[in-house]
Amino acid sequence: MNTAAIKQWSWRDTLGVYLREAEFQFWSVVRMPGFALPSLLFPTMFYVFFGLLFGKSGDSSTATYMLGSFGTFGIMGPALFGFGVGVAMDRERGILALKRVAPLPPMAYLFAKAAMAMLFALVIVLILFVLGALFGGAALPRAEWWLLAITLVIGSLPFCALGLAVGLHVGGQASAAIINLIYLPMSFLSGLWVPLSLMPHWLQELARIFPAYHLGEIALSVLHMDDGSRFLTHLIYLAVFTVVCLWFAAGGWRRIQDR
Amino acid sequence: MGNIADTRAPIAVLKSVTKRYGPVTAVDKLSLDIRRGEVLALLGPNGAGKTTSVNLLLDLAWPASGSVELFGLSPREVAARRRIGAMLQGAQLGGHARVHEVIALQSGYYLNPLSLTETLHTAGLDGLEHRPVTKLSGGQKQRLLFALAICGNSELLFLDEPTVGLDVEARRGFWSSIRRLKEQGRSIVLTTHYIEEADALADRIVVINRGRVIAAGTPAEIKRTVAQRHIRCITKLKVAQIQTLPEVTSVNQEGERLDIVAARPESVLFEMLKLDPALHDLEVTGAKLEEAFLALTDEDHEEQAA
């Protein structure tokens, strides 16, 4: 214990904490089949059904379009469940309290969860890309593959914020129900399963209130398949949405901190 | 760790702290000092405010008034929390991580952690390092929580009801682990509602009831404050006469016998036998810490009712 006074905590130690926290999070998620499998399987399955099997043969536009729409659907899952259910469970099981008592920068915990959501997003996007290119005839300029992947991976952050706001306000069981109630209807109403152009006008108007619609349009604009609405509007919406979610999350956090 | 001069200086302080949950005052203007190198037991019945006191020291609860200090810092400071380790009540470790991974993650938060082997050994988890946490028994999970508290090699440890729900043997195992930590010079704050646990481990006991400190001292002192002995005997001595003897708290006539309550029965009896060698049917019943504790909390309740 004497050396404690001599050794100083350095930024390297802090960096190590961040990385180890993310690594630990990675392994616990990978080993949890109830999270990893559906997160990867559902978007893959939907893409195969709607994008590849339903699409007209010889026409690659459906397979390409749905890289954007099901890509958006896919990356929302790990972000919403990882944060929404993950944080609520950690809180309920007293794990969050253990982390708070430990000399751990609070951001390290959030960083680990966000890194995990983004890593899963990347894996989902890559699976869809491989399927789309191999079986759907999707062919994009190399820059567009990259741009779409980066858009979707970074695009998971607003949904991390939404998940966090839910996870800090409700219990473990309730959070799973609430996240599902947000995730699935919002995906449909944002035109991620069926293009909005096939839906009644009022549903097309309603879609504008959902963040999934806005990220979907940004993703589709990379593919030049968006509905022609303004790119900047989507970006501003997502930024404001993220800030509002973080504001709600901060309220939940303040409430939790004082047990 | 530290020099001799500050041995008696408190390393953690609650100063007149009040904490309310709605209409319930969990902790009521409570003050507490934790000194370097001591094992301090917070003893009290369930709901007395022990866990709240610990939570206040750990920044898990915020005081309505009063101040909290850990090593002269706010417990919110990471620098302060690097010097403590805590075993919290009711934390449910789960997931598919293995024991050594969970410990390694926690150790990594500290500057100078114990080695994995040392942590496992002190916590009595030898040979279980590769076991997934979900496959541990209840007692083993409790040991893992204990391991997480000690793995940082911290100077000050908070153990909130560390042995609750354990069988006698497992409890003894915990006790020897705690004694080993104390021998290494660590300070330990232990909450418990087991009197024998406080008696067996603590240098100092603070009895808490209804959010207030109702007694504090060494286990012996706590026993002495209320650990009155009952002397029952038949004697020709008069009640008033015995009442004048030193150390006698009260005298009652119970039929032909007298019931004398005294802090030190030996000296009282010595005096009585000098005055009445024919004294007979003698019975001295002791009070264990258990009784002392009950007496303390009872008195407290009576005062509240009055």
C-alpha cells in the first residue's frame, strides 16, 4: 500500500479503464445469446425476405434501397436494447451502484455501451452489404459503401441516447417492453420495412416525427434514393432529438444518484 | 500507510448528516468518525439507518443537510473513491463473465491492486477463477462481491451486511478474511445486525437506531454501559441499605428474594457478603452484548414513546 502514494494516476490508466470496460462489455454481450442473436438475425432475416426474395429478379434497386432501410432498422436494435434494457438491468441489479462506488469515470461505462452498440451496428451493416452484393446485385461506388457504413454506425448514437433515457427511467422488465414498443412500430411507421411511398399520405406525414425516418432518409440519400426532403433538416432533427434524449437521461441519472 | 501522527485522525466523517426519504427520516443529524486502522461496526436493527449511513459515505445517497468527507475530500471525487472499496448489499452479479474477468475489470480501476491470486485467496475463491459468475452458489457470489471490494488494495473498506444470509461456517470464513484485512492495517466499516459479529470483529461499535447514534464505544464499553448483571438472592439486608453500595443501579424486592441490578456484581457481592454472611440462594445472571443491544434499542423506543 505504500507505493500508492508514489504512483500517480495518469491518462494512460484512464485510457486503459475505458478500453477494458469496452472489452468486458463486448464479451458479456457476445456471450449473451438473447441479445447477440436477435440483434444480428432479425435485420439479416428481414433483409433476405424483403430485399432479396421479394425483389424482382434482375432488378438490383430493391436490394440496394433496402440496404439503407434495413440497415437503419438493424443498427437501431443494439443501440436501443443495449442501452434501454442494459442500463435498466444494471441499475436494477445494483451493478450501476457498484460502478458508481468504484473509481471509474462515469463516461467509461457509457463509452463501453456506445462502443458495443456501434460495433454491433458495423457487423450488421457488413452482413447486409455482403448479402446485398452477393445475392441482390447491389453495386455501389466504393465511396458510397464506406459512406453508408459510416452513416449507419454513427447514426446509432441518437438511438443510444433514446435507450439511455428509457433505461434510466424504468425498471428492467418494463424497459424491454417499452423498447420493443418503440422499436418495432417506429421502424414500420418510418418506412423502414415498407417504403413510405406505398403508404397513405397521412402516414407519410406522421413519419416525420420519428428519428428512424430521418436517419433512414440520410442513409437513402447516400444511395440517391431518398424522398427528396432536405438533408440538413434530417441532421438537425437527429441532433435536437439526441440532445432532448440526453436531457431526459440526465434527469433520470440525477434521480438515481440519490438512492 | 500514513504516519503515526495522524493515526487517530478520522479518514471518513459524517458531520451532523440528515437524510430523509419522503416522510421518513432515515438518518437524523448523525455524526460518525472512522479512524485509520480500526474496524468500526455499525450495529442496529433492520431499518435503523446503517446502510443509509454507508450510502451517504459512498455518495450513493445525498444528505439533506450536514457534510460528508472521505480522506478530506468529497466522496464524489474519483481520487477519494480510489482509496476505498465497497461491498454493497443486494448487488446481483450475473452475466456470462468469468470470475477472473470480473475481478480483473474491477482491479483495473485502482492504482495498486492486489494480484488476482491474492484477491481470490483472501476472498476464499481459490480455484474458482474460471467459473462463470452465473454458475456460482449464493455464498460464492457473496465472496465475489467481497473480492471486488478488496481487490483494489484500498485503505478503507465498506462492508454492508457482508454475512447476511450465510450459514455459520461461511460466516466464520468471512470473519477470518476480515481479520486478515485488519491485520494488514486496513480500516473497515462494517454494518451488521448480528451482535456477535460486531463483538467478534470490531474495535469500536456504534449502535444506531432510528437514524441516530444511541451508543458508541469498544465492545466492552458497550456491554458495560448497559450490560448490567442481575444478582438475585435471599438476604436479611434491607433494600435501602443495598442501594447505598457503589455500582448498584437498582434494587427490587421479588417475594422473599431481592433482585439487584449492578454493573460490577463482584464488588457488590463482596460488600453484601461482608454485611450478611448468611446470604443464600444466590444467582448472578449476566448480560451478553445481545441484551445490551436490546436494552439500548428498547430504551430508545421508550424515550420515543414518552
